[in-house]
Amino acid sequence: MTPRVLCDWAPGADRALPLPCYASPGAAGADLRANLAPADRAAGLTLRPGERAAVPTGLRLAIPDGWEGQVRMRSGLALRTGLCIPNAPGTIDADFRGELRVLLWNAGPAPVAIRHGERIAQLVIAPVARASFALAPLDATGRGAGGFGSTGLA
């Protein structure tokens, strides 16, 4: 089943920018673009090293029930600039109707300029399995309570 994601513009969005789209036939993620406030469009947005910002996309989405949106970094942008998404993948729940913003963090050594309309992230639409939770005694496993790195390096 191919989910249909409905899109609407957030107030003040530049409606001339394209909706999310796939850059190639085999792409898993649809590109999201920076849709900056009118006062910021000419100059863009600059993130200094270590700085982070919630960059607007100008979009509001209606993701079907049983699906989620996963916001992921564009690998080339991360390689060239050091920009990353600190909570990757960021989750967009099916019942969220606010403007989609992409949390970007400059992990690189130099300031990074983000231009209005620039592709800043990818949106992957994925099915969601909902679990039920119950209290019960847990069985023992070989790993037990071993945490981070407890299964070894190799």
C-alpha cells in the first residue's frame, strides 16, 4: 500500500517552492526544503559551529494513521558542511498538524549558510507497529542487564 500524505502550506510560507519530492526513482526519502520567513529569504540563515536551529519547511502534513514521517539528514550536505540532525531520525506523528521544522545542528568547524529553498533533509514515510504494554516478570537472557557496548567490539 502506498500512503497518501496530504500537504498544506503554513502561514507565511513561500508557495512557489515545490512540495517534498523524490530526487530519483529509487530514493527512499523525499527532499524537504528550507522555507524561510520573508524577512530572512534574501540573506538566508547562518548556523555557527555548535549552533542549532529549527529550520521551517513551510509545510503542514497529514500522515495517514498507521504511518509516521522520519526526518533524516541528506548525506551530501552532512559531508560537505557538518550539518546534522541531532535527533535523527526525527519523528512526525500521524496526528501532528503543525508546521514541519527540521532541527539542524552545525557539527562542523565553520559557519554554514542555509539558503531559502535549499534541500535540507529527507522525509521517509514508514509504517508504525503499535505495541501493547503489560507488567510481567521478565525471563533471563545471556546479555542480562548489560548496557552500552556489553556485546563486545567485534
